[in-house]
Amino acid sequence: MRYLITVSYDGSNYYGFEVQPDKMTIQGCLESALKVINKKHVTIKGAGRTDRGVHAYGQVFHVDLDVNVPENGLMSAMNSLLPNDIHITNVKKVSKDIHARFSAKKKTYIYKINIGEYDAINNSHIYNYNKNLDINLMKEASKYLIGMHDYEAYVTGKRDNYNSIIYDIDIYKENSIIYFKFIGKSFYTYMVRNMMGALVLVGAKKIEPICIKEMLDNKENIYHYVALPSNGLYLMKIEYDNI
């Protein structure tokens, strides 16, 4: 029986989503809980791999179990076995042709930057930039990232294909926190954090908005942005058709 499962987590204490030898990961904890329920080990397939320190409200994975458990029963059982900073929010039985990663249509990420006083309490959940940023300039710059592009300039590491689609980027401020909302088809390694690093250079008036497009066109980090820390990044939701 295949289940499509939504999970939220605080990534502060984990070495990312994907299993790593001798490291505490989200996938490792999920598989440990499922092993108790299934009576033997199962491997889950995530919709994406969040990095160390990245948080999620709506990460999704699928798993094939040998036992047929009611959806609410599986959710309750898993939550009773998981640490307090990992929580299952939805379970749905699906057909075997549904894949958490390949069936996904849209992903939404949010990045949070604090431009006010340093916040020690929430330091693991925001990026404490603590200096002013020009929101209007960043909004202007972000428009160059929207659409279908080759995002090689904003992806860390080598891959066969850097093409993707960003449907929308929304930037808004609440109190001293600036929120950056990215909605797209696929986001590759460090892609959001790299784009954030470039947008912060624009907001700090160190480069012009057009420089964002120049890096896209050149497929290279020619203005030497630095990826922002993982602790400000949240995977908010993953959307599927007719599920």
C-alpha cells in the first residue's frame, strides 16, 4: 500500500532531510518510526532534499508499506513514535503511479530575514541580517528570476540540467521581518539560498537589479554573492494534481 505523507519539522537539530551515515536526519527518523509500524525497514522517497538547518511546514514523501493501515491511524502511530520537532500533518493512500518527487507540480519556499534588532531567541529560525534592505529594489530584481530559465548561476554543484520555472516571487515585510516567497516547479541545490544571497546584494545597494539578469544570462556568479544561511529557509508546501 502506497501512502503520500506530509510532514513538518524544525530542521535545527538535523543534518538535513536525506539519510547520512552516523548523522541524525529527518529521513532517518521517519524510517525508524515506519519500521516499527511495518515490522521491517522501508525506504521513503522525498519530494525534495532540504539541507541541514532548513525547516518545513509541508515536506512530502511517499512510502510503500506491507501493512494496510487507515490514514488517520498511520498518522497517529507515526506521531507517537517521532521526536517532538517532527510531526506528520497529513496521510493519504495513493496509487502506485504517484511519486512524491516526480508527480509534484509546484513547490513553495519562504525565506525570512530580520532587518531589525538581533533576535537571539529566534536565531535558528530566521536570518539575522540586522541592517536595512531596500525592498523595492529587491522586488525589481526578483522579476528577472521569474519565468522559464537556465538557473546555473544560482545552483551549487554540477548537474545535467539547470532548467526550471519560477512562477512567482513575492516580497513583503511584517514588523522587522522581510519574507521572500518563491513558487516554482523545481528548486535545485542551494538555489533559493543563492538567489537570496544575490537579492540581498541588491537590497544592500551593492549591485543593481539588472545584475540578477546578467548572472542568469552568463550562467555564472559574476557578482560574487554568497548563499544565505539555511536557518531562514522554510519549505512551505508541495502541490499535486488531483491528490
